[in-house]
Amino acid sequence: MYEFTEDFKLRKITKYELDGVDEREDLVVIPPSSRAGPCGSYCLFCYLRQNPPEMIYRVSFHDTLNDPELEKRIAYVSEHYPELWIRVTDTAGNVGLDEKRVESLSRAGLDEMQISIHTTKKEKRIALMRSPLAGRLIDFLPLVARTFRVIADIILTPGYNVDDIGEIIRDLASMDVAEVRLFPVGVTKYNKDVRPLTKEELVFVKERALEAGKETGIKVVIPPVFKALLGELRLDVGPFDVEPTIPTYILTGELAYPELRRIFPRIPVVIVKNEFFGGNIGTAGLLTGRDVLRTVKGLPEVDIGLILLPELMFYGDKTLDGYTRDELISRILVEKGYMVESALEPAEIPRVLEKAGAV
């Protein structure tokens, strides 16, 4: 799988950079470029609008469809890598989408579009996304789904799309949408408008969604974060019978903790409590430097040891709160005596241990 960067290069990626969902190996995703314009929404659940004020790492409010070079990028991939399946991601469909645009994207060679749809009810979509344009997509969706393979992302938000999830999925199936992905809303302490789903709501959504999928034939995907919140996350690896020869700790978020304990029974796994965001945030990809450093302070001081961090917490060379990788590694080594390595997925950890000389 690949990402097509805005400097017209293919970057190899794994499913862990795409919400952990199993994907086709010939996939190339085209995310927004830095030239992409705003998404036109002010979504109640938007993670960009519920960040701590001291957060250094910033992401622009943009939409892939609002990119003036999108067709050019699609056409380039289609011409130079005809064997790859082209998907446009990170679009709400509120801007830059009409019949003429659908035709333009089709001519360029687009195969698939992943759209943040959330609900098929116009009034609720307008209220949830806080955009007067949000209702238009529902009218265009059948045309889009006949032209491309459409993946509908649904951020499950109480009061907007939880109670009627079965009906929403049936609506999407009737519009020829191929796939639905369900993501429980993430809520930090800075969002006063939305609450997390309860365990009962998660169970309800899963049951109703899978029932609607079986009834209509639409593919319903329950992503790893959803399974983790239900305590049902199981990765197709391990357990590994590996025991380090030096003091070693695996640091992770709350959601991955139980599964990593199962996969590495001989290595201590430590939860990094996400105090930076607070609220309903337990994913390893949203860990910050300050929370890692606070957690490391509670570990024993050693002459030489090893700490394993999730690679997903690094965005480029920085954490979400602005620590560079080198700064974080140096502080942990100097203050506590631990070397630091990272792994993108659990299956990499035995190789990382061997490379670090810890086994």
C-alpha cells in the first residue's frame, strides 16, 4: 500500500497508518495537499477543534476535493502506476463536488472515494457538521457511488447517528455505497458539545450495523479502535515467547494495553495515561511526549535498559505536543538510563529487540 505525496512520490505505508483496517495491497491513497482549501464544515466532533491550546503540532482544516491539483495528481498515478487502485481520502463532500466534478475525477482515473458521510439524514448531517452545504452530498451520493467505489466513514455521535444506525446503513446500501466504516467519536476534555459512547451504545451499534450489512450486502467494517473499546481487539500475531536480557518496557495507550499484554507475556507493558487530551482518548497514535516522560519517571532507574514506543505517536519527527524524536530519546536516556526504540506494529517488536541487542 502507498500514499501519493504532494511532491509526486509514492510512500510505502501500512494499514496502521490507515486506521488499522485491512486494505488491499495495491492501494494508493491520495490525501489533501498543502494547497487544499478548507472543508467547509465545523463538525461537532472534529479533533482539530478540540485540541489543547498548548498543542504545537497543527493540521490545517482542508478537504481533498478542495485541492486545485487533485485531478493532476490522480492522472499522474493513473498514467505511471496503472496497476494501482487509486483512492481519494479525507473528504466531507461538502465542497468541490457536483456532477461536473464527478465526471472530471472519473476522467482523471479515480477508482475509489472515502467520504465522511456520518448520516443520510440531511438535517442531522447539517447540524452535525455545522455546514449549510452538508445536505447536498446526500443528493449526489448515488451518482458518486455509481461512478466510484465509495467507502462511507461514520463518526458515531450520540444524538445524531447512533439510534438510527441500521436505517442509515440501509440507506447507504440503497444508494450503491460499497462499504461503511464505523468510528466511535473521540472526545477530549476541550469538547463540551459531544460525549463518548457508552458500552451499551457500542454493543447496540455493532449489532444493528452487522445486521443491516447482512441484510443488504453492504460491507460493514468495525475498525480496531471500536473493537478495543468493546474489549474485543485481537491481532493476528503472537504470543511471542521473547524475554529481553536487559530491563525492557513497552509503552502504549490504554486501548492497546490488553492485547499487547497477551502478545508479549514476558515483557512488562505500561499504560501511558493520556492526560494531555483527557477524556475518551486511549489510542497509541495520540500519545504525547510529556505523557511519555511523566510515565517514564515512574520506572526504575537503570544502567542500561530499553523502552519501546509506538511509532504512530510521531508525526514526521515530532510528537503532537512538539517534542522531537531526538529530544525525547535523549531525555529518557540521560534521566533514566533507557535506550528508546519504536515499532509501527507489534509484529516488529521482536526484530527491534534483536536490533537493539536486548535479546
